[in-house]
Amino acid sequence: MNYNLNKINNKEKKTSTIAALKKLLELISAEKANLWMALIAILVNSTLLLLGPLIIGHTIDAYVRTKQFNGVLLFSALLFGMYLITLVTGYFQTKLMGGVGQRMLYTLRNAIFNKLQELPVSFFNQNKAGDLISRVNNDTDKLNQFFSQSLMQFVGSIVTMTGAGVFLLAINIKLGLAALSPAIFILVFTGIVSPWVKKRNASNLKSVGGMSAEIQESLNNFKVIIAFNRRDYFRKRFDQANQENYKTAIAAGLANNVFVPVYGMFSSLAQLIVLSYGIYLISRGEFTIGLLVSYFAYATNFYNPLRQLAALWANFQVAMAGWDRITEILSLTTDLKQSEDITGEKSNAVLEFRDVHFSYTEGEEILHHISFKLEKGKTYALIGPTGGGKTTTASLIARLYDPTQGRVLLNGKDIRSYSPEERTQKIGFILQEPFLFTGTVRENIIYGNLKYKDYTNAELEKVIEKAHLRELILLFDEGLETSVISGSDNISLGQKQLIAFMRAVLRNPDILILDEATANIDTITEKLLAIILEHLSKETVLVVIAHRLNTIENADEIFFVNAGEVVRAGTMQHAMDMLLEGKRNS
Amino acid sequence: MFFLFLFIHVFLTDLYNLDPMKEKTKAAKKPSIFSLLKPYKKLISYLILFALLSNGINLILPKIISYGIDSYSMGDFRMERILLYFSIAIVLVFIFTYLQSIVQTYASERVARDLRSRLSDQISRQSHAFITEANPAKLLTNLTADVDSIKLFVSQAIVSIASSIFLIVGASILLLSINWKLALAIIAIIPIIGGTFYLVLRKVKVLFKESREVIDWLNKVINESIMGSAIIRVINSQQIEYDKFITANARARDLGLSILKLFAGLIPLIIFVSNMAGLTILLLGGHFVITGSMTLGQFAAFNSYLAILIFPILVIGFMSNVIAQASASYQRIENVLNSPKLNHPGTITEIMKGDVKLENVALNFGQKPALKGISFELKAGSKTAIIGPTAAGKSQLLYILSGLIPPSSGELFYNGHNINAYMPEAFHSQVGFVFQDSIIFNMSIRENIAFSDTVTDESLQKAIDTAELQDFVSLLPERLDTVVSERGSNLSGGQKQRIMLARALALNPKVLLLDDFTARVDSNTERRILENVQNNYPDLTLLSVTQKVASVTHYDKVILLMQGEIIAQGTHQELIKTSPEYVQIHTSQQSTSNYELQS
């Protein structure tokens, strides 16, 4: 399955703004009550604020002109009361609307992360880490900016605009229509230009992703850059990405900025229309000067928020472009679904490959016609030249991938019919590249281990003692509490492998796969590991991949893996011969 | 023009940098975000110029309208003239706002690009220790999110604040000229609003800093869940990762809500204060009109100018949010930019013969010694192995030898010169290092191997042949130009290891440091590779960290390292006789050696 986000075909990508918005709104269905309350607050707030000038006007006409200061005092008190109310409604307007934005962002981020967890290993192999991180962080941040900063203004502006529009039409329908006609041009213009603006923003976000990937890769491997004296190369590569980003950012920026001048021009045009058409109407006796003056006020109240919307609209387009890129991830589904067992026949082996074929990319088959059985309590070794398919075979045992043809049976049932919990509990896999999480040794060795999660150190030490792991813990300066920083060199590769080993052993799986799991551990410590493995349950199946022969000499059976084929080697000697003759034509 | 700019500068610097705590602890004031703009004076001046021009003309529009109305009521109305004036004004405003938007885009993007270049330049000159310390994830945030918030500052805050101050000053002057008593009462709202802003922003600034840290935290969780995606799926620990993420995400949400709460209080308060100013006009102005000390027209003018006064205050409020974020980001970027640059006093560029000598080298991690009293000598062209248990300090020793980390004490000599006397370029091009962990870049195999710029086609080919990569490469669809994916996930462990060897050999190094190179390569290939190295690079000084005794029996020297100390050194034969620890290691591999001898 194709998981490469940058190569997914763009056919379905033509989602309209409204459709995208609808999807987004689904995420906040729980916020309905808050949205209604916010809307009420906004309506009350805007109404009161719009009424203010009207009341002031009335006070002037009725009391200031007639020199009645008592009346002025009375209406001032009324205004003061109104303003006090807006203090409350204004607070709730911002708080409710902004709260919706923040919680929506929270839900959205969770949804994306959840999706990341759901997707299979292939997805991560096909995408650059930096690009993924940029999508999750940078693109959601674009949405964040919109929700936390623009959304309130957006809604507020629309409400004020609508109110002013109603007044314009109510006072004089002819002049109202004329005053509003430039808005139609704006609408058409926005409709035409928006997809183009969004596209430019999307390509900018893409180059931001590329740049992040570049930085990510270089910074994580900085020691190579130093040791090979390629600081200048790092600068050059980065400058290239930076320059590329600059270009797309300028293109996007120029597109985003097209709205403000155009909106401004059309709203001035509206004033001109009101002025000339208004005076024309007055000359024909259909309108009055007094009304014309208030008409300008309402026209301003209509077009000023519209101008604000222009700036916000660009933000909105950026957010939508980010949303599109996020939807690309959200719309992916895992190809490793749990399915019904359809084998029907039983197998006595713990694990069995039945005529398994596998390819990472279509047309390039890595494994052909693989069949073998693993039986209870036995140790199996996979040997063969580098690149022969050993790790791939092991990955299929652990169902990191599904075979393209054929079946893998676990205890006689199709491995696909097991739930992930059940499957991962039965199969342990120590990967070639050990990965540690930031934290302590303790946290890392019981990582994901529900049984020992809440054990105290004393209890855990008993478990460790029983599993014969104590001596390994002693290899860490501060034992269980030794701190670990992911991706750093603060502990050696050999130590990382020890942690990964302990992590797997403590889970006590039915099948334990060791993929070069001890390659960087010294031979004496390795003897210790062999003893630990011997103390595992008598029923545990061990699958060992190694180059070092002492680690595999105790194997009950040896499989020779080369050029995508798995052959039973019989004796150790036979295996050695094959290894020596074996041509690396994989 | 620059008077205004200066004014903004002083005003805002005072507003944001008056952090009493910091002033005490740090004598030198940190550069404000405005100092960042110095090199872009010209662009910024144009930006402000266009903004003020379009704003100024926009101020004239109501005048034209009132002129139209007045002239009509006086019966002197000429449509064409009004139309002409108005159209000219509209076109001018359009041109100026459009120009402003272009300048604004270029200015902000240029500031962002240059800042990123400066950052990357600074980062590229740092030591290995700095990068580890500074944390790549944080540096990534510096280069992306932090730069973005500064970009926003340049593109929006500067223009808005300049025009707002222009409008506030203009409106204030007009108000004063009409009725100074009433004007003073109205202008009094500006310091009130300013004070409120100042108090709220001081709180917000702390929250902004915290929310950036939470973003770092989120990044870290996402990072680890992506980098560790395989093990997470093997263990089925997605829920655990999800829980970690939710904790960080909830914190981010709560911080966002706290910031929001402050602003939710601030904005209505400001509107309320300005409404109070309106009320003052009504009451006080109404009183003046009633007593006859003010005309109704002046009263009306006061009202309209108040509207002009309030909007810019609100804009400054919104923009202060942007500035506070940008200042926090700039501080973080400045911290990186101000970190001391690596200083290489070394000048030697001479070609090494390959003699290496260590004198009493020690390395401490905090209090704990990782290496102590390491002394040994490697003759040019000799072969030496370092053997020792896991976590004995073998890799650290190689890191010191490769100049990646400096020893805590003791000295290193290459060719009789202290390592620091070499120019880094000259040094690194003569000392090749094959790291233990596979580091493959997302580029073509050719670029991965010819990673240094001094590699010729010839030495590239020689390196490929030596690392036994020719067969593998010839089977690839685009040969050497095939792009390998990040983290090399479409290569096997052994292939990655061999590419890394070829990368080091392509330098034609005088000294080659191998860190457990043979661990992932099958013994058959390993033997051929070591023979190739022997034949193709006969003068090479080889220092190899390894676990296999069998492959080092013929080496000139074997160094046994345990718990950071050299336990024994000598040839295999000597160590077998003198060192019980070595014998123990040897015995632990005995059975295997038998096999290898047979085969």
C-alpha cells in the first residue's frame, strides 16, 4: 500500500472549502452548546454596541439641543448600564469562542496522533520523520493560529456586517442594493481567487515540511557532519531548502495579500456609489440629507468588518491548506486490519509460514515461496548474507507487514485474526536498531508492560532477580534509575541493546525473535544473555538472527536465508558451507 | 519618518523589556526584537511610508464626502469634480496598499530567511556536545515555529502599530485643537489602556514562554513516536504513547485557555474604557454645549474623532499579542545566536604519516569518570584492536580520537602534533570514522559515500570495491544514483554498515577508526573486506573496536579496555600469556573460533 504522503495521487484532493469545513465541524460536535452560547453573547454584545451611537444621537437631538441636562444624565446612566453588560458579554464572547478554538485544536491534535499510532510501520518507512513532524506540528499550528486568533474576529465581523446590511436595506432598498453591489464583486473575486491562494499556501507548507525534514536529518546526525568535515555541506543543503521555502513563502504571501487592497477598493467604491446615487435620489426627493449621513455610518459598519475579513480570509486559506495536508494523514487507513480466520485447517506448529510471498513495493518481490514451521520450545537460527531477507522474514513473523501472498499461522490460526494485544503478547521482537524512550532504564525495560507497570522498585527487582537480569542492570551506573535520553549517545549501543533485550524478556513471549539483538554486546555478557534465554519457559520458541556464530550454535534448526528464499540448512556445517559459497545476489 | 519609528521603538521596548527581575540579574540589556530590523531599515521605511500614505488618504475620504454633502446643501454641487477626487483617492489607496502588501511580504520573508541562515550558520559551527545539549528537537522549533512568529511580527505588527500610532497622535492633536479641556479628559484613556495592557502582557509573556516549552514537549512525544514506530507496534504500546501525548496536549490546551482568559478580560475592558470616554463626551461635552462654551458641530466632531481614536488602540492590543510571542521567540533564537562559536586555533595542514599517541587521557561525565589514564601509541600503518565489555568506554575513546569530544584531561598527538594544532578540515580529511550506529542520509548512494567534497571518482570507486558494495550497487535500478531513504530503512543492517565504511574510506584516510564495524556484517564478507583494506590502503593506521578475538590475532596490538581503564595491551600472543581477563574473553569465543577455523 502506498503511504507516501507526497506521492498520494491528487485526484480526491479537490475538496471544496465547504466540504473541508464540514469535516472540521464534525470534530467539534460536542461544542454545540458552547457555540450557541457564544453566538448569543456575540449577538447581545454587537446589538448593544450598535445601539450606542443611536442612543447618543437621540440624546443629542432630544436633550442637548433643548438644553435639558437631566435628560442627558438619564440617558448617560442608561448607556453606562449597557456598557456594563457588554463588559460581561464581551468577556464571554471571547472566552467561549476562543475556548471552542482551543478545544477543537486539542481534539484535532489527538485525532492526528491517534491516527499516527494506528498506521503500520510501512507508513513510517515511506515518509520522512521531519516531514511528518512538520505536518503534525506546523500544520496544526496554522489551524491553531486561525482558531485562537482569527475565529472570534471572523464571527464578530460577520455578525456586525449582517446587522449593518439589514439596516442598509431597511432604510432604502434601492440605495441599499446599490451600496451592497460591490460586495457581490468581492464575493465573486474571493470565489475565483481562493483556490489559487490555497494552492500557493499548500505548496509553501510542503516546502516547510521539506525544510523541517532536512533540519531533522542533519541535526540528528550532526556527528557525521563534523567527523566528515561537511559543515559547509550542511549549510549548503539548508540554504537550498531555506531559499526554496523563501520562494514559495513569497508566492504564498503575495497571494494572501491580494485580498486587502481589493476589498479596500471595493468598499471605497461603495461609498462613492452611496454618495453619488444618494445625492441623485435626494435631488429627486426620494431621500434626505440626514438619512444620507447615517447611511454612511452603516455603510462603514458593513465594509469595515469586510475589510477585516479580507485579512482573516487569507489566514483562513492558510489554515485550510494545513487542514488538507492533515486530512491526507487522517484519511489513511491501516492495511493491517484484524480479520476472520479463514484457514479452517489446524497446524500443530506454534508458527507456520505457508507459501509466503512478500514485496515492499509492487513488482519487487523480496521473499518468494517461503514455507516453514516453528515448534514449541525450540531454537531456530536464521543465517545468510546481508540483505538476504532475514529481517523481512522476522518482520512478517511479528506482523509488522502482511504477506502479499500466502499465510502466516500463529497456533494454527491466521495471524491476521488475532487482536494486536493478543498477538504482541505472544510474539516478542528485539529489533536490529534498539530504540529507547526518554526516561529511565526502569521505564524503558517495563515500557508497555502492563503487568509490572505499577511495581515498586523493590518488587521489580525481585522480578529481575527471578529472570536472571540482575547482572545486566548492574552494568548501568545508577541501575534502574539511570537516565536515558532518546536518540542521544549518553549510553552506548551495546547498553541500548541490553535494555531492548530486558524489555523483551520481561514480557515473557511465546515466540522471541532476536534480530542481531546482541551484535554490539561483548561475548562475555553475551554468555550471560544465553543463560537468561535458557531460563525462559521451556515452551518459548526462539528465533535468532546473527552473524556471530557462537550465538547460533545452540540452535535446534538452522535456516539459510538468501535471495528471498529460506532453506533448511540441516547441520551447522552445511549452513557454514552455504554461507561461504552463497553469492550475494540479493 | 524615523522619528515615528524611534517612538514605536522606545514605547514598545519599555513596554516589553521592563522586566525588573531580569534587569537586576543581567547588567547588559538583552537586544529587543526591534534591533533585529536594523539591516532592513530601507524596506521597513518603505513599508511604513506606504502604510501611512494609504492611511492618510483614507482619512481624507470622509472629508471629500462631507465636502460633497456641504456643497450640495449650499447648492454648489458638481458631480464630476467629486467623482474625480474620489476616484483618484481610491486608486491611490489601492496602489499604496498593494505596494505595502508587496513590501510587507518581501520584508517579512527576507527577515525570516536571513534569520534562519544565521541560525543554521551558527549551528553548523558548533561542537557535537553543543548540538546534543541544545537538543535537535528544540533547534528545529527555533528554526521553524520561532522564526514564524517573528515573521508575523514583521508582516503585521509593524505596519499596524505604525499606522495606529499615526492615527492616535493625529486624532489627539485634532481633539486638543477643538477643546483642550475635553480633549485631555478623553486622552486620559490612553494611559489607562496602556497600563492595563502592560499588566496583562506581563502575565501573558510568562504563559507564552511556557506554551512554547509545551510545544517542544509535544514535538518530543511526536518525534519519539515516529522514530520508535517499529518498537511501539511490536509491543502494541500505542495507548501509552497516546496517553503521553494527551498529557502534553492537555497542558497546551490549558495554557491556551489561560492566555485566552486574560485576553477575554482585557479586550472588553478596553472597549468599556473607550465607551466611558464616549460617555464623558456626552456628559461633559453636553454640559459644555448646554452652557454654550462649545458648538454642536464641535461636539459631533469629538464623537467622530473618538471612533478614529479607539480602533487603533484595539489594533495595538491585538498586535501586542503578536509582539509578545515574537519577543519570546526572539529571545530563544538569540540564545542560540549568542552561544560562543567554536574557536579553532589549529593551523597545521600537513599530511600525516599515521602515528597516533595518547597521553594520560581521561574523560568525565559530570562526577563520574568514563575513561581514566588512557595512554597508548599507534605506529603508522599498524593495526590495533580495542576489546572490552559493553560500556567499557570504547566508543567514547573513539569519539575522543576523532576529535568529536575533547578529553577532560590528557593529550592526543597525531604525527607528533597535538590534535588541537590541526586545522579541523585537514584533520577530518585524514581521519576516517565508521560509526557504530547506522547513519544514512536521504540522498543518493553516491552522495552518501562521497560525503566529503574532496572525494574523487577514483577514490569513490576504490572505496566501493573495498567495502564489497559493487555487486549490491550494480543491482540497483539507478546504480550509485539510487536514493536511499531516511534512516536507511530500505537497506539491510550490513549494507548500511558497508556504505558507512565506504564513506570513511573514500577520504583516503591515513587513520581509520572502526567502531564495531564487523557486528552486522557476516564473517565471510568481513574477511574479504579486511583483506581489501589491507591491499588497497596498505599504509593505513587501523584502530578497530571489536568483539571478535579471532579476527585480531594477527594485529600488531590489542588493547583491553574495561570500565574506562586499559587493563592490558600487547599482541594477541602476549595477552594470552599475561592477561586473565583476555583469556576469559578468548575462551568465551573458543567454540566459534573452532568453527571458523574449520570452514
